Amino acid sequence: MIYSFECAFRSLGRTDAGGIMQFYNLKTRSHVDVPESDVKKTKMIRKTKSGEQVRYAFTAEYQGAKLFKFVNEKMFQDTNVTEI
């Protein structure tokens, strides 16, 4: 099954290629559109018994609430936002 470019962006939480990313706000239980200029990416590394676990996430702050969106490594590397 082949998906269009627009459909791929929607499934990853990006509403358009113009720089808006969609997060889910747990406090209000609703989806929130955040400009990509306000989004930062972070890599979380945790040591486990069998090695290291790496998780990739985008973070943003919207109306006083911290928002997190966990993504895969490819999406993390392909997005051009500042890394913290």
C-alpha cells in the first residue's frame, strides 16, 4: 500500500510541510498544533541490564504545559529543529 506525502506527514503528527507539528496535550486531552520553531528534539539514553536504551522525542511548551512526542530515529534525524 502506497501512501501520499501528505498522509505520511499526518501519521507522524505533522499537519503540513510548512512547519507545524501536532502534539497531544495530556492535561486537556486534546491535540495541539505547535509551530516547528518552538519544537526541540532530545535523545534520552538509559542503561539497562542488556545495554543501553535510546528514545527519541520532540518537546515543546504550550500554554504552560510541557509536551512530549516520541518518534523513531529516522524521524528524529530528518527533522531540522534544535537539539537539547
